[in-house]
Amino acid sequence: MLGTPKIEFGYNPPVGDRGKETIRPNEYLDDLKNALDVATQGFSSIWVSDHLNYAEEWRLECWTVLTWIASKYPDVGLSTIVMSNSFRNPALVAKMAATLQVLSGGRFTLGYGGGWHEGEHKAFGFDYPRSGERIDRLEEAIQLIRALWTDSPASFSGRFYSVDNAYAEPRPDPIPKIMIGASGEKMALRVVAKYADWWNDVARPLPDLQHKLDVLRAHCDDVGRDFNSIRKTLSIPTFIDKSHKRALEQAGLTDQDGETAVPRTLYTAKPHVIAGDPSSVREQYLELREMGFDLIVTNFENFQELSAMKLFMDEVIPEFS
């Protein structure tokens, strides 16, 4: 694959149950260390999800885990995928991010979103307004965060949030990139067009991904933003095995008779994952790169079984480096 366009790959370890893999609470820390010891040898960044009460009861808090990773693994990028604006006051988030940026030597990217899981909001007593208000709050929060990172002191007065002569010293250097995880076509992607350094979307069939890109481009044109100035990132699980058939079976992409139910290229039906032998996986990621996605955040179903990750690091990542 000489001349293959470059892709950066980030690894998303579980911080709680994701519904498919078994998490062993009493052994989780050892399992996490084992996974990160391997991942940090090939992946450029580690991404931590922000949920409080999702899938099952056992779950660790995002920022605490990220801070622990930052101290244990000094040579890898750090990010959240994505922090919910509803869970923490954005002025506090700005201060937290500025602090981590200083302590990590500038390795942090702020992945941020409006929050979407109503059940965990209610379980923890957080307000869960209508989706339009959550996006309005997200837009205002990003403006406030940027003000705290760039002004000293910072003042901001909005409908939902305000600060008055507030300091986020030491201010982060470099200022973290803000990656917005949002896909609503009327409001959310417009906020991406106005404020995001990077955009993150979730796995979808290729035609749907292309449609989201087209909508984002239209919003960029409308607000006077260069569409190409926004980095496009994607979150998508990977099932990889030396046997193409076995990888599809692991992903649930075979029919009742065990026959392949999808082609070797990225399919257009659920579930939305990358699956196959190394050659097929490379082809599918190349399709995404050709669409404009140049940073992929992925995970592997068996958290404790590292063979898939190692195969990915040996036969996929080098082809896009």
C-alpha cells in the first residue's frame, strides 16, 4: 500500500461495561495496565469515554481515569470521547483542562459534547433539557472555555453560564484543540462549523457518513468557515483476525449458516464496525480515509485478550503511518 494516505489511530479502553465484553471489577486495574502497556506502543492517543450510569452499574469516572493515564504513560496523546457538558460546569472544565495540559506537557485534546443519555442524567440528578437547549448550552460552554484559556482574567456573560474576572492560570500552552462530538444536522453540526477544531462522529454506513460531511460542509459555507480546517475523526470498533470469516463471526456479521453476510469492504448495514482479516480491515479504513477521516478511535471487543490489538498494531497501523 505504497503511498497510502496517513491515519492516526487512538485506542478507547473501557471504563465500564460496553454491553459486549466482560469487565472483571476486581481485576480491572491489572487488565487496564496490560491493555495500555500494549496500546501505547502503537496507538498515538488514548481516549476515555464519559458516562456515569450506562449499560451496567460498574463504571469509573472519565476525568479521574484520564489523569491516572496521563501520569502513567508520558508519551501518548490524551483525550475524552466525549465529555458531557451536562456533568460539569464548563468553567471548571476549562480549569481542569488547563491544569492537565500543563502537567501532561501539552498532550491533551478536549473532546466535548452536549450529553445524550437521559437515564444517567436522571440517575445522578442532572438536568436533562430538550436537545435544542443542550446544544445551546454546549455552544455557550465552548465560548466560555476558550475565553478562560486565552484571557487572564476572563469574563463571560451568557444565558446559561458566566464568569467574572476568572483565572485559569497557568493558561494552557499550547491551547488544547476542541473536538466536538455531535451529529444533529440543524443545530449541532452548525456549532461544529463555528467552533470546533476537530469533529468526531460515530460509526455509520458510508452513505450516512458522507451525508453528515455534506451537511457540515454546508454549515461551514454558511458561517464562512473553511471546511478543510476542521479535522474529521471517527469512533468505530474493530474486529480483526487472521481468518476473515472468524472476524466476521466475532462481529456478528455472518448469517445463521455461518456464511458471510457482508462484502469485504465497509458495509452499509448494522452493526457499524470494521471487521475482517488485516487486508480487509486496511481496505475499509482506506475508504474512510478517502472520505476525509484521518484520526480513528477504535476498540477491540475482548478487553483482556490482546491478540486482536497486537495484530492491528502489526498489520494495520504501519500501513497508514
